[in-house]
Amino acid sequence: MAMVWAHPTGAGNINGEWVRYGLVGSSDIIGVARGGTFLGIEVKTGTGVQSEQQRRFQAAIEKMGGRYCVERCVEDALVFIKMVTIIYY
């Protein structure tokens, strides 16, 4: 079992001002598996690649014992979440 949620990041023009939101490089979906393991899921198109900031975020999460993946579709993200929960708990 895990709890996951969307974690949008980006930038945009709001009332004439450029505004950034979210942590640059962080994954599109974040969550916590039973037992407290952090989950990060980066969602990419079929040809999308991680930015340097995203690779650094992944390395930091994995160094601290979290689980991270890059997925191309919702079904694969769900498989990752199920695998993490089964393997660790």
C-alpha cells in the first residue's frame, strides 16, 4: 500500500509577473509507501528524457533510500507502486 499524489512544478506568467512553483527537478508524482519509503515517479512521453536537475533529484532520493522511476504511462507507474509495496512490505 502506498499514498501518492501529483507534484506539479513549472513556471508561468501570472498578472504580468514570471512565477516559478514547485521544486525544480522533483518528480511529477511523489508518495510514501508503507513503512515510510519515499516514492518519486517521473512521467515522460515516449521520447522524453530527464533533465540534469531531474537526474540529480533521482540520485538524491535513491542515496537516501527512496525509490524512484521514470515511467511512460499510468499502467507502468501503478506496476512500480505495487512492486515497491510487495518487495519492501
